Amino acid sequence: MVSLFLDVLAGKKARSPAPIWMMRQAGRYLPEYREVRAKAGSFLGLCGNPELAAEVTLQPIRRFDFDAAIIFSDILTVVMALGHPVTFVEGPKLAPLEPVSEAVAVLERDPVRWRTVLAPAYDALALARSGLAQDKALIGFAGAPWTLATYMAGGGNDEQKAARLWAYRDPDSFDALIALLVDCVSQHLIGQFEAGAQAVQIFDSWAGGLPPVLFDRYVVKPTAAIVEKVRAAVPEAPIIGFPRGSSLEGLLEYAEATGVSGLSVDPAIDLGLLAATDGPVLQGNLDPLALIAGGAALRDGVEAILKATRHVPFIFNLGHGILPTTPIDHVDELVKLVRGPR
Amino acid sequence: MVSLFLDVLAGKKARSPAPIWMMRQAGRYLPEYREVRAKAGSFLGLCGNPELAAEVTLQPIRRFDFDAAIIFSDILTVVMALGHPVTFVEGPKLAPLEPVSEAVAVLERDPVRWRTVLAPAYDALALARSGLAQDKALIGFAGAPWTLATYMAGGGNDEQKAARLWAYRDPDSFDALIALLVDCVSQHLIGQFEAGAQAVQIFDSWAGGLPPVLFDRYVVKPTAAIVEKVRAAVPEAPIIGFPRGSSLEGLLEYAEATGVSGLSVDPAIDLGLLAATDGPVLQGNLDPLALIAGGAALRDGVEAILKATRHVPFIFNLGHGILPTTPIDHVDELVKLVRGPR
């Protein structure tokens, strides 16, 4: 393998400098992204256009020479492929599933719709791969079943409450929804590997704050099932898990039970404690606000992360997606801080 | 002492049944509360009327025979007492502090305003105490400096981002704001003890998700300073800390460094792990959604909590405030589950 990112994710060894990429690196903080986004007309229009999606996927590599490109898409494409209505009005709005007892039947898959909705991501992956240098890795992704279910259970700020309440009130139908999503997410990840992704990340953005019993049942176990299904089709598939907001204990349980290759870590976690355990490859975890702030906050944050991980295989990233107001010159500085003088 | 709550909070021993109260127990889920709230005209009108505030403070004790009453007030009264504008439009809206460098000077205290804004809470405490049976404890409270600062730094959903960004960009002025709030919160807690509170709870509702360095600097250290100041005026004052969303490691650090008497724990924490440490008295941590759901979710949740804490001094509570849609008969059932047949 010639990719620094894939080498480190395979656990080969600690590498200096660490490979670097950023969650949501193809995004609104980049003027060249905003230009393509305007051309596409809408966020979903951009997701559905393979040429434009591939173009914005490659933009941050050209500008910052990151070590990996992540395909431009959205975790909710899987939900749309299931026939559940999704619109974006400053963020996604979904019709809540009602009535609960019929929810899963409503979502029965339509193979044509499934293919139609998800094909642009596969096409974009193939286009992006052909436009990437060999030493740059291409990452696919999907939302985890729990996080997708929080959106499907009800929109707005109460989305996680609605999903938790459903899980408490009617665990059988909620289990059925999660099982359906395990299957769908696995298929979508396999489809992305087949289209050219060399690693995938599973985003469980709303895994935080869950009581341990629910965390085990709806975050850990479904992710373990996905990893198993994906690796049955793609042996030794490199998979990064990101159960955002998890506790240290939760992360260790997740890593052990799922067998993910890498663990993406949010800014609240003490990386030094994780690095001292015999867990998977770590990725993270600079606070996106420290990147906006720049200056001493940025330098101190980067230094602490590099120090905590200097003896373990490590991929530098933010602890959450890069924010639209991030100054581009701070990203330039970050890359220099991580790589040192070249 | 004749109060089960105060006995247990003093760490006397594990008691069965555990004392029980609920965060936000004087609230919209009670028809008798909604009636008084309508009479008061507004939420702030209710906070500012000692007779009505004392009345709603006592309502849940009458209905459920809880072991402690918590004074009806709001954490933002301290901010209002500092002269910072606060309005409530489905939740508090605050003018963000601008410009940052002048922020703290703007908040210089006006002793008359301070007393005028906070006096209703002291009067309500005295009234509530006189209306409470001797075996029921009366709890005062305040918001912690970090949480108050997140509201003051900017309203809306981005409130925590604004505070974190301020802390990264201009740590000196943010430190000054936190120091001012340490002083104010301490004064307000001492005032509540003098008015009749027998214990206080410090709500750090937005302590979750903070990078460890910020958690230590803005949650742990300010709370330690408050505990010290309060106990200088009220020796051995019983103080419960609630840094919501903290990790287990964060809670242990917080407990050790602050010397709080009790630790209120949110639903994401495994109480069994905490109970196995030599920490403070524990309080919590039923998921408010499990209380809404009722049935098996409620019974299993209560059973797991009582089992995990059966060998340690423990106060039963929710892991977060009771929600307006909570059925009252579920609260009745919860009290029976915790107390067993009488």
C-alpha cells in the first residue's frame, strides 16, 4: 500500500507526521465548494450529481494536500433510498414515522428506488478515485442505525427524545427498524467499497448521552453486525467507527465488540487515556472551535494531541465536522503544525 | 436531623428506601402548577412572586410526599441580577455579551438591583420552609459559572459554541467573567442557606462535551472555589454538584477536586461503576424518557438503579429534569417502586 492513511489505519505503526484529513472537509468554509454548491442549486442536488460531488470531494485535497478524500454525500441518502421523505431546510427535516407499529413495513425496500437514490454516490466514488493521486486514500461513509433512527423517529431538536421514547415504549418495532437499517447500511458500505472506497467511516453522531443499556443495544450491537456483514463481502475492510459523545468506557466497549479498525474520537475524550489502552487505531480529536479561534488555542490543541498519540498509530482529524466559519488560513496552519516543515 | 434526605446526603449510610425528589418537580406536568403559572402571567412573574413560588415549591410534596422540596426559581436570576437582559420565549433568550473585551465591566454589580432581583427567591425559601413538614428537606440551587456563561456568550442553539470560542480566543476576559460568576453564585447560594435552604444543588447543565482542559478550567475549578466560599460562610454546607454530560473520569475528578457532598448523575453514566468508587453520595439517574414511557422501561430502569446503589448512600432522582409530558400516574408508580409497600 502506498497510502499513509491506509497504512496507519491498518495499524502498521506509529507514523510521523500523522496522516491528516477532516470531517466535512468538502464544505462551506471553502469558496470553491460554495461555487459548485451554487451551481448544483441545492444540497441534495449536489449529492445527486456524481460529477459535481466528485469535484467537491477532490477540492480539499488540491488545496491542503490532505491524505484522504471523503466522498461528498449525506448519511440520510440511505433513508431516502428507503422511501422516507427528507427535505433540507437549514439541516434535514424528516416526517416522523407514524404509527410506530407500521413504521418498518412502510420502509420496505424498493430495489429500483434504492439503486436510483444511491447510485450517484457510487458514481462519484469512481470519478473521485480516478481523479486522486495513488497515495491519497478515498473514504466512503454511512450513518449508523441509531443515528438514522433518531432522524426517522421525529425531526427537530427533540429527535433523540422521540427515538429513545420509541425504544422504551415499543422495543420490538424499534428493534425491527434497527435491524432493517443494519442491513441497509451494510449494503451501502459494501456498495461504496465496490465503487472505489478504500475505507469507510460509520457516523453515529447521536450516540452521546444514551443510558448504557441503550448504548449497548442500539449503538454497539448494530455496529458489530454491520462490521461483520461488510467484512463478509469485503474481507479485512478498513472501517472507522465514530460513536460521537460516547464515554471512554463506551468507546472501549464499542471498539472491542465491533472490531472496527479505527476509532474516531470527539473533543471531550482524553486521547492519552485511550492511547494507553490496547484498542484500535485512533483518529481525532481537535475541537473545531479551536481551529476557528486559531493562535495559541490551535497550537496548544495540536501539540497536546500529537504528544498524547506519539507512540500509537494515529490519524489526525477534528473531533467533529469542520464549521462553515473556519478561516482557511487556520487550516493551512494546522496542516503545517501536524506535518512540520517539509 | 430528622430528614431522610439530609441524613443520606451527609453520607450517614445506605438507606432503604432511598429518599426521592425530582429535578424540575415543580413544573408543567402538574395541573396545579399550570394553574398557578397562569395566575402569575409569566414564568419570570412566577419566579418573582414569593407566595406563588413557595406554593408551587410545595405542590409536588403534597402530591407525591417527596423527601425534599427544591425552591422554584431559575438559574438565570443571577444573570438578571447582574443587569444582563434576559427574556423567556419558549426558553430563555439573552443578548450576547459584546464586545467581549468590555463584557465583564458591563456586568459590574449594582447592589440594589442584585437584592431586588434575588430577594423573591429568599422570601420564597422562607415561606416554603414554614410550609414544609420537619422531615422534608428544602433545597436551594444556582447555575454554575460555565453554564451561565454559555447563556451569556450568545443565545440560541449555538450558545455553547460561542462560549467555547470566547474561551479559546480571549481566555483572559473569559476568566474574568467566570471569576465574577464564581463570586455571584457563591453569594446567591449563601443567601439561600440564610433564607432557609438546607442543601443546595449547583447545575452545570452544559458541562458535557467539553475538552478535558476546558472542563478542568471552567467546570471543576470554579465549582471548587464556590464550594470553598460557601462553606466559609456556612460550615459543612451540604452541596450537590450536577455537571451534566460529564464522563465518569470527569465526575471523579470533579468530586475529588470540589469536595461536593453529593453528585447528581445523568442517565448516560453507569451508576454501578461510580458506586464502586470511594466518592461522594450519589443522586440520580433515571432517564426522564423512561418515566414518560412507563411500564417495563420504568420498572427495569428503577430496579437497575436500586441494585447498583444498594450498598452506598443514595438519593433517588431523575438523570435530568422531569418533562412536561410526563404522566402523573407514572410518577406515583415510581414513588411506589422506590419505596416499596408502606
